[in-house]
Amino acid sequence: MLRTLFGMGPKVDLKEVLSKGATILDVRSTGEFAGGHIKGSVNIPLDQLEQRMGKLPKGKAIIACCLSGARSGRAVDILKANGVEAYNGGGWSGLNAMLRR
């Protein structure tokens, strides 16, 4: 139920998506991002995402993350509405831990 609530949908192997060249997009504020983030991730705060879509790599999947998965769920909706293959990675610290396993 929580996966659906936060827009995560069916379970996807995010490690596999990342191995195929996906970009991790952290949609938290710049201050939150500065306090800790996944190495190599791109920070575009959710409220700036639509204006800064051009900063994202073209033709690559995006794995969005935030603090809890709520903002990244909204980011996935925006990305998909713009034709981008996007997945909700949930909270950044959980995603980071999962990617290290």
C-alpha cells in the first residue's frame, strides 16, 4: 500500500535501471542535498523541476529520490508527463543503502 501511496507502483530493480545508465535525481532543497546525498546524483528541487528539465540527460531513465518518497513521487509524475522514463526511488538514504547492497 505504501508503494502505491508514494507513487512507486510495481517493484522495479533500480540497480538494473541504474546499470543501464539512469540518472539519480534528488528533488530535495539545495540545503537538504548539501546535508547528505547519493554520490553522483543531480539536485534539482521539486519546485524548479519543470523549469530545469533541460538540465537532465536526454534519452536516459531517471530515478527520483527525496527524503521520504512523497516529493520524488510528484517528480516522477512531472517527468512522465514530459515523456521521461522515471522511477520513484523513495527516500535518498534508503535508496543509497539499497544500491550499496
